[in-house]
Amino acid sequence: MPRRKKKLTKRQQITLKMKRKLALLFVIIIGILLGIIVRLVYINRVSGDQYTKRVLSQQDTNSTTLPYKRGDIYDRNGTVLATSEKKYNVILDPGVLWEYYDEDAEDDYVEPTLQALVDCFGLDRSELDTIMEEKKSSHYVVLAKELSKDEVQEFEDLADEDGSRIAGVWMEDTYVRTYPYDSLACNVIGYTVSGDVGQYGIEQEYSSILNGENGRSYNYLNEDMEQDTTVQAAVDGYSVVSTIDVTLQRIVEEAITEFQEKYTDNYREGDGSSTAAAIMMDPNTGEILAMASNRTYDLNNPYDLVANGVYTEEEAALLTEDERLDALNELWRNYCVSDTYEPGSVAKPLTIAAALETGAVYDGETFLCDGYQEVGGYTIYCSHRSGHGIIDLQGALTFSCNDALMQIASKLGIDNFSTYQNLFNLGLRTGIDLPGEARTDSLIYYSESMATSENSLIMGSTDLATNSFGQNYNVTMVQMAAAFCSCINGGYYYQPHVVSKILDSDGGTIETIEPTVLREPISSKTSEILRRYLYETIYGDDDANGNTPTGHNARIAGYSLGGKTGTAEKIPRDKTNYLVSFIGFAPADNPQVVLYVIVDEPNAEKQSSASYAIEIWKNIMEEALPYLNIPQTEEIPEDLLDEIEAEEEESTEESEETEEETEDGTLVDPQTGETVTMPDSETEDSDDVLGDTPVNDNLVDVEPEDALSEDEDENPTE
């Protein structure tokens, strides 16, 4: 017989319900606790460091910043160009010091501490007393900044002595940016302002890499209610190794300074030139070995216009704030990457390279220079008004013949010319790792198919003619140097750069910046031909017409060199102001170094001679070539044994020579077959090579040093 289920009393039913509710509540609580534990584990794993910092910062009443050390900047050989030196700020904690005050002089800490500050740091006692009275609850008062270890050592030794009654003073670590070589390579290095913010140069371009992260020391009460400290270490910044060579940089800067001083007040009152600048590159990597101009300033004192030789104290006192800022910006500006100008005949190798590469001309092809070309209704003159006569393609470059270059460009055509300007990166930024690179896309002409915007300047026949010899378009120095390198290094356009490695704080290599080939504008065969032509531009003989190679004065005894002169007349085309230049390389058969020098408005009665740029170029290379271990391979010409005397005699002889012509004064143009009557050989050469040819008005809106220029007489002996 089944057993009857015992019926629960009402009290028992209530008790059972309560037990069930308690059990459910217990399960819920356990579940919540488990959820909290899981969440805490997750937070600790994912964001533990973040919350640790937050908790510590909330507990902190006396936390201390531990500064990072900004990374160093080295030259290519490991010489320090910029570094951060550890310094100390003297910090007073009045709140703590008052805790040690005692009316009994033998137990008091305030008086001995303040007297030690006066004795060791020369602080004013009355000012210290004022601080102690007015800032009793403060824990952070800066008494002195950026002291060296030697300057704080006496105080620290005094505080460490047994029985010393010094309290409430501590030394805060800090770093001060210093530049061991002062103004050397200032345009490349740049400087920093408060907060380790880089200004100009490598300091600005690589600022985020050079900077690290501050650490912090936190004071807090531990579980035993005792003061304890947690230290979060600072992370030092990375260092960078530049491509600059300190020795070459010094050679370049000294040559520029020597030139400026030599020609100061030479013809007019003022400096040796408006601007003298130089870039030295490795043509096989794009590395900048040296970069400088006469605009130099002390990196340790960049804001002082008087100390940096810009103004006298009297002149500086009269400047408005805007004038002062303008003067500083001009001083800090890196001419080699930020200013534009017309290149003149140093651009002729690019035109000839394009013509050879496209087959528009061939090695050995000949041209007749009768002193001018009629193009687009305008008469455009050669710098040699009486004409170079019949010259071959090499002669067009060696003797810098504008007439021949215009004929070559005509055969090349507008579309091809514009294409090769693009291949040589003209009108484009090079991408050099320095701030402030100028844009030139609005300062060159384009074929209709190559136009980059509706506002692009469209090239016509006259523009093609003038552009062929570096006239009527603008470049930067770094653009021109990089393009020229691709003409003589086998045909490779390397992106120019000034940093080669990034190092960690222990000196280990984080990244190596390899040479970057952006394109191959020409073949190795064309490059080989150009090297030969440019060698003849320096070492070639006079031709049958009596023409002298324009780079003759750039010869250096024993060395095989190649190069090209350039002269450009500036706005307003009044045959007064010129920018002259020279770009050359060594050795001629296997280039290892390229040097490009410009002199804007040399202080001379006649500015139009490239000899001023050659003078700087030669002074640099005579020192640089032995340093670079480039061997002497050439026999020394007899006329270099007594160079100065011979050059003077040669200049006189060359000025008396005339063009050789046929008896009836006619020549047959090899391009057209026509018989041409040559101009009178006694006609003077003219500075006005363009006649009444219009110029690119769009170029007028650039800054004064970027103004228009015009190709001129390329013979440095004139």
C-alpha cells in the first residue's frame, strides 16, 4: 500500500520557500562575484598598465617627472653633431622644509638649508625668505635651472655629510640640447625649442623619432601606511646617423666663407655675393655629403640676430617684431632646398641626354652656330654673338652653344622635352628628408599632354627654345644636383637624402635607410657619352674655330674631372645681375662625388662669369678629393705647373682670338645644307641672348632670390 506524502505545515512551507530564495540569492551573488573576477582579470590583462598609472597619479602628491634623453644626431663617421646633455634644476620644497623647522637653532633645518643654497648657488637670501613665507604649502619651487653636475656637486656633498641639517631641496634631472660644432651644418641639422620640438633640418624632420617618453617617480602610502616609491622609467629617443661628413662640410663652408670675405666691398658695398651655396652628393646613392650656404647661424643661439652677424646692436634695436621674425626666418631658411632660380647652362646636359636617348640626335652630329635662332617670331641669340661656327654635339656642350641647343630641342620636340623634364624630376619635389622643400610645378612649362592642372604653363616653340639652355623655368639646387647625378652615374635617379641609419638608445641599428632609385631616365650608354662630353668641357682643347671649353679653369692637377658652367641673367634683364654656377664630378670615368656651386650676384663689376662659382668649386675639390681617396690618374698639363700666371696669359690670348671662317665668310649648315654668311667676327658678344623674347611672367612672383635669370656668356675667362 503506497505511503501517503506527509503534508507540510504552513510554517514548514514558509521555511522551505525562504531556503529556496536564499539559495537562489547565494547563486546570484556567486555569479556576480565570478563575473567581477573575470572582468578584473580581463581589465588587468588588457588595460592594467593604464589603470595602474591612473591609480598612482591619484595617490601622488609628490610625483617627479623623469625626463627622457632626446636622441643624438651623428655624421656618417659617428661624430656627434647634436646631443642632449644632462643638467639639473634646483627644486625647493617649502612644505617639507617647514616640517623640520625648530626654534632651537641646534635642531633647526630651515636656516642651514637656506644658507647652503646661498653659499653654493649664489641665490639671494631675501628672495629665499620671501618664498618660504609666501609659499609655505608649496612642494615645488624652481630656484635654478640647467646646472651642470659640477655646479650642483658641492651642495650634494654638503647634504650627504653626517649631521647635515639640509632638507626640502632636491635636484630635478633635465636635458639641454647642445651642438658641439655651433654653426656647422646648421641648415641640415636645425635646432629645437622648448619641449624638444624640432625646428628646421633633421631636428624637425625626424623629431618624433628623436623624442622619447618621459618616465615618472610616484610617492604613495603602501599597505603598512609607509611612504613608498614606484618608478616608471623614461624611454630615451632614437638617434639618427646622417649622411653628412663633418670634414667635407667644414671644407665646403670654409670655401664659401673665404669667397664671401674676399669679395666683400669688392665692387659695391656689401657681402661677396647675395648668396653663395653648395651641395656635395654621392651620385651612386643620393646621399648628401655636405650642404651649405652663406646663411649660417649658431645652433646654440639661433635667435640672436646680432651674435649671428645679421645686424649690429643699433640696427637690431630699430627692428619691429615682424621685421625681426622675417630676418630670423630668412636666416634659418635652407637655400639649397627652399629657394628657386633659373639654372642656366648647367641644365644643358639634360637636354642633350634626352635628345640622345630618344634618337633625335646622334653622337658626332654637327650643327652650325651663326650666333642666333629665329623662333616664334623672336630673335634668340647665342652668348657668342659672332657664332661658334660648325660644332658637333660634344662641342654644343663643351663650348656651351645656345644656338645648337635650340636646334637640338627643336629636333627633340615639345612632347619629348616635357617628358624628360618629368623623368629628371623637374617640377616635382625630390622628396629629400628635410622640411621646406620648394614646389616648382608652377614654375616650368609642360606639353599639353603633360599638363598637371588647368593652370599649368603650356610650352610653345619659344619656350622650348629658351628652356633648352636652362632659361625661363625654375629649379631648386637639390633638384638640379639630383638630375645631374642621374646623367653621369649610369642613368639612375636616386632620391636625395640626409639620414642613413636610425639607432636605439644602446646604439643598435633599428633601421637602415637604403638608397632609393626612383627611375632610370636614360641608358648607361647615354650616360657614358655625357661623361665624355663633360670631361672635354674641362680638359678639352680649343676647336678649329678657336672656341675654348667653358670649364677650362676648373682643372685640378692630376685629377680626371667633368663638369658644366652656368650663367643666368636675373630680372629685370638689364645685363646687371646674374646667378652663376658650376656643377662637376670626379673621377670622370667613374663618378664618386658631385659638387654643385651657385653664386647669386657676385660682388663684381661684371657678374656674368661662371669663374666665380668655379673658384669656390675648385677650392673645395682640391681639399675634398685627397680626403675622399680619389686617386690622381691624369698627367699634369704643363700650364698647371704655374697655374695663376698661365691663366692670366691664356685669358689674354683667348680674348684676341677670332673665329676661323672660309675665305668668303660663309659656312654650310650641316642641318639644312644651306650656305650661311657668318656675322662680322668683330661684333661684340652680348649679354642679351634672348633679344625681345618674352619671359615667363608667372615666374616673377617668386621671392627676390628666386627671381628670373637668363643664360649668359659661359666662358669663365672673360
